[in-house]
Amino acid sequence: MSPVKSHKRELFYGLIRIHVLLHASHEPIFGLAMMEELAHHGYRIGPGTLYPLLHGMESSGLLRTLPGQAGGRARRLYRITPAGREALRKARVKVDELHHELHEKRPRRIGIGRASGSDQRES
């Protein structure tokens, strides 16, 4: 895998995790349905990537699994945990901040040309 693809994938993993938490906060989810939902948003993710991601989110306490039925089949369903709800709440705040900054005409200067200790934007 090229370094660009690797970095791109790494960049989008956080967004995919947020998608998973969002959907799991509304209803139990399962892998295939989540892959289809992510594809709807332009993410091409296969089971070899999604299931380890779901298992990792479960191991970190953001999701929990339970046996269930979906589409007439036995499925491993994922539900959000209280820790997952808190992580989603915090992610919403950060995503809102990022969305605002992404759409600013001129983001706040942070490097060369910024006056030390100043938070002023250039006009």
C-alpha cells in the first residue's frame, strides 16, 4: 500500500468511527448494513477493515455486542455504550469546530507571520 493511501485511510478512520457511533446511537447496527451506509457516503470499506474497527470500538468500551436478528438472519448487533455516547457528544463539538474552520475564508494564523501571543486574524 502506498504511503498516500495509508495516510488517507488513517485520516478517514476517525470519521468512520463517528459514523458508526452516530448510527449505533439510534439503533443496533450490524456490519453489512454499516458497510452499505458508509458506501452511501463514499467510503469504500470491506469486512476485513470494518469488523476489526468494530471489535476495536467494542474493546475500548464504545460499543457492546449482543446477538440478534436482522433481515431474517442471526447477526452480531452493536449498540452504543454510555462511554460511546459521551465520545459521540465530544466528537460532535469537535466536528462542529472543524466544520466552521474548514469553511472560513481565512483560518486563524498559527505559523510564520503570527504575532506572538496574538489571536488576531489578518484582514
